[in-house]
Amino acid sequence: MSVAKKDKKIILQKPNLVEDGAGGWKTPQGEDKYLSVATVWAEAWKPKTVTAQATGTMLSELTRNHVIWRRSDVKKGWRARV
């Protein structure tokens, strides 16, 4: 991986978990479902698109991949904002 290819800034966000009062955790309703953790440089890979027709309607899915330097704090369930 080249430093020169990492030319996009993305924001890493983790789920905002709050106690539910019964000994567990839940995500709050509204805008604060995720907390911003860091802004990092990333390399954007070419987007993948899949299009299908179902019941007379076109369905499309766009997947974007970004490569960042390895971080030990990133966990499953986090998201990236472009």
C-alpha cells in the first residue's frame, strides 16, 4: 500500500451504546446512534454495483471499499463516513 494512494479522508464511527436499565446495552434512537472516533486517510477502491430486476422493479446495490492503515481499536459493527 502506498501513502500516495491514501488521498481521501473518512470518519470512523463506532456504535453509541447506552445502558438499558436491565443490565444490557442498546443504541439510542435518533441522530446519535454512532460516535465519531477518528478521521483517517484512506484509499478508495473502485465501487462495485449489482443490478437485478424483481417484480417489475430495478434493484441496485452499490458497495464502496476503502483501505486504511491497520488500527487495533476498529471492531465489527463500526462504519465509515465518506
